[in-house]
Amino acid sequence: MEQYQQIKDQIIALSPLTADQLKADPESKAAFAKFKTLLNEGSIRAAEPDSSGDGWRVNQWVKQGILVGMKLGGLIESHVDLDGLGSFSFIDKDTWPLREFTAAEGVRIVPGGSSVRDGAYLAPSVVMMPPAYVNVGGYVDEGSMIDSHALVGSCAQIGKKVHLSAAVQIGGVLEPIGAMPVIVEDEVMVGGNCGIYEGTIVKKRAVIGTGVILNGSTPVYDLVNGTVLRKSADGPLVIPEGAVVVAGSRQVKGEFAAEHGLSIYTPLIVKYRDERTDSATALESALR
């Protein structure tokens, strides 16, 4: 706890400094190095469950630390050799290179173009199918699968036994700037081609059907309870525990819309998870 508070205080103190000021201060580099180590270990997170166990606490200072690293960094070329067939290069800040893993960490990253940026945490038994990407500050907990063409954006928090299906996009918190990262809690199934953005929280065991888009500007209609869920000035859009969400539409008001039969996309909660849903979304343990 003392180490946590110490690095937090250091990052908060460094955050207002300019890039030139940070680079001239050797202590800033040491503080950032420790900060990044703790991020990689999962010891610090951009958001974490609060003491109630039902809500989340945002650690804004972690995002500040990531931006300190951006200011400290300089552009560097990295070359990857293609077994004698030439090479290709990356150009990025030297403070945020690609992260390297060892077999002892228990993470499976299947060959084929996937990458994890330094400062992201993948727990033991996470599986990552190619090609996929986890950005800085991302946190992916045990037993989760990141499928092909999926993105875990900056600072996004992914719980245990989550399946992010092919082409799922989990939005980041750095660009565009946001205070609350996207949070997907334990045992959530996210179908292919879904997008979850703008600090949305998906509670435990929810099922997000193929092609659903969740963001702060689109209301979610709960057909079971007869309510409308929205992002508010006080909090993000929250998808309830066990909700089954599918892509739907609603009529657009106005004579022109009525004349042309126009409707607009909206997500619908059509049911809450039951035994039939569980059997349809069961994870294949052999793959892990």
C-alpha cells in the first residue's frame, strides 16, 4: 500500500510538467519505469472494483501516468526480421514499446500478427487469437479470450472468463479523452463485430449479441422491465447483470421519416440470462 501511494503521488506531481521538463529530470524516468512495471504486473489499474464490490473506482492518475510516458518518450524504430525474407518496422515512443511475454506468465498469444503494448496486463490463462491488439493500460483477467481482429482499447478493463468474439472493438480512454474506461465484467459474452465505447460498463454474465454497438449517445431499451437505459451526467451507460442485448431499431418521428418508413438503430434487452443462454454461450474449456 505504501508503494502504491508513493508512485501515485509521484505521478500526480509529474503530470503537469512539460516534455522538456520531464526529460531533464532523471527522477521522472525512474518513477515512470516503476509505474510501468506495476501496470504490467496488474498491481495498478486504470479502474478497479470499489469497496462495495458492485461499483467501480476510476484511478485517473493511472491515465496521467500513461501520458507522462508519452511526453517522456522519443520516436524509435523497431525492426522485425521475417526469417531471411526481409523485415518490417514500427515507429513509436520508446517508452511504450511492444510488450514481451514468457511461457512462465501463462498467457497464450497465438502466432499471426497479434501484439500487446507495454503497460497492459494479461492474466495467466488469457488466450489471444491472431490478429488482435491490446493497448496500453488494458487489463484482461484470467480465462478470457481475445478473438481474431479484436481490439482492447487503452485502459479498458476486461474481467474473468470473458469472450471478445471476432472483430469486437472495446474503446479506449486516451483518444477520444474520457474519464471512465470501458469495463466488461466477469463471464460476459460479446458477439462478433460489436463495439463498446465511451466508458460503458457491462455487468457480469451479460450477453452482447452480434453487431451491437453500445455508447454514450445511444439509449438501450429494456423490453423485460419497460425501462430505458442511458448515459447520464452522473454516470456511464450500464448494462445490467445477465442482460441479453441484441441489435434493434426504433421509428424516427416526423412526417418525412414516416413517409419513407425510416428507423434508427438501438440496442434492445430482450431477456435476462437463463439456462438456455448459458448452454448457448458456454466457453470451450479445452481451448484454454
